[in-house]
Amino acid sequence: MTHLITNDFPYTFEKMEADIQELKRDYPDFFQVEIIGESVEGRPLYALKVGTGRAKVLLNGSHHAREWLTSYLLMQMAEAYTQAWSSKENITGFDVRDLLNRASIWFIPMVNPDGVNLVQKGAEATQQPDAVLRFNDYRTDFSGWKANIRGVDLNRQYPAGWETIKPSADSPGPMNYKGPHPLSEPEAKAVYQFTKKHRFHIAAAYHSSGEEIYWKYKIDGNLLAISHEIAKRISEKTSYRLVDPGPDPSGGGYTDWFLTEMKRPAFTPEISPYIGPRPVPVEYYPAIWLQNQSIGLLLAEEASKLLTNP
Ligand SMILES: [Zn+2]
């Protein structure tokens, strides 16, 4: 299998965009692209689709700017599944052609392209360098930045326990500012609307770091039981630890919102051993790929079970 996906780092928005165009050109019958909105600085927000089945899964990455290795991971998954589908290959025991006749896997690989661009290239690469420098207390190192370009944390934008998010910042900055109201930012709003339109059976929001899986937020009964079973399957594949958020979890995240509003399973896998407030070192990537390469397929299989036996 030859890889089209660029493997030099950092993996930028421009490289991702070029890779998307190349996959579309090489696999026109197997790989679909949709633009679901645009970022504050006008970058297109891409959604990619692999598969034709009625069961629907969404995987997204890089809500948080410094976590851009999740975009690369999702792009590599999209490529691997597309190639295996077109050539009738298996991936770690999954019959990809059969599975993708039953399920469709959507990817939004880079929810926060402006933030990723800032982390990788610095303030001068943005449209308003003075504003981002002010949000960063005039520090020129943006490697720990999580927010979008307006200093709003996109994973604190969703209407699920938004009022009580903690800890919280009072004003725009590198992290933890939840914005003036839920969905004030175009990136979160686009993902929200796209999710509601498709009514996905299962979702996963990729983050870093810590090798753990968030899967539980104010759910009970059947949804709690099903979510726990699927979380255990993800844990078996990745070796990541399941997190119990305790009785009073903070909210506002994509997974929190999906669980409570869509009332279907959603997961937040945190790739990489814990590395603190910085991008995941690319040396960790080969292990991350082996742990996660089949997670999209696993979720597609679970989604098709939910469709036939809800
Ligand atoms: Zn994150």
C-alpha cells in the first residue's frame, strides 16, 4: 500500500488540504469531500466521507490547536479505509468492503485550522498578530495554545452544562475561555449543525494527551450500558484507560453534548502518553497509529449493530 498522505511534520492545514485533493482525485468513487463551514480566518472546514452504509459514524480532531497530531491520525485513517475499501483488503481483521456497505464513516479532521496554524507558525502567520499576542500575554511562544484564533476554547462551546464549566477563564486566551455564549464561534457551530443534520449513531472527538478515554457524561440506563461496552472495546484496542468523571463532571465539550442531546454513544480518546501543555512529539506517532488505526472501523461496526438493533 502506497501512502499519499504527507509525512513531514508539522502537519499543516495546507498539507491536509493538498492530501484531501489528492485522495479525491485518486479515489473519486470511494472518497467524498464536503465543506461544512469556515473558520474565523476563512479557512474551509472539511468533512470527509468513506463508505455508503446507513449507519453513520463521525470522528473529529483538533478542536484544540496544539493537538494537531489528531488531524494527521484521522487523515491517515481516512486514507487507509479508502484504500482498503477500493482494493477489498482487510484491516486488523475488519472486512472493510462489507463494513462500509453497512456504515459510513465521516471525518472532520481539523475543527480548528486557524489555531493549528498559529501553533505551528506563530502570530505573524495570522490575520491579527496584535490580538493573538495580547491574548497570549505578549509571549511569542504559541506552542501550548488550545483555543481558536479569537481565544475561545472550542471544546467549551457546546450547549451541555455550559453555564457551569470549570475551571474557566474570564476572557479570551490560550485556553479555557468558553466564549460569550454557546456556539459563538463558527467552527463549533459548523460541527454542531453538521452533527445534528446527520444524526450520527456514534461519534468520537480525538484529543491529546494522556492515553485515556472519556465516555461518560450524565448518562444512565441503556445508553450508559452500551457506551461502557463500546468504551471497553476501544480500550482493548488502544490500551487507553477509561476515565470516570465522578458525580459532578464539567461540561461544554463535544462529547458531553453528543451524549446528552443525541442520546447516543460518544467518546473522547486522548492519544499519546501525557506530555503536558504542548503538541505531541511526532516520535510517538507510530505507536499511536497502531493503537488507533482500526477505531473508526470498530465504531462503524458498533454503529451498524445499533442501527439493526437499537
Ligand atoms: Zn483537547
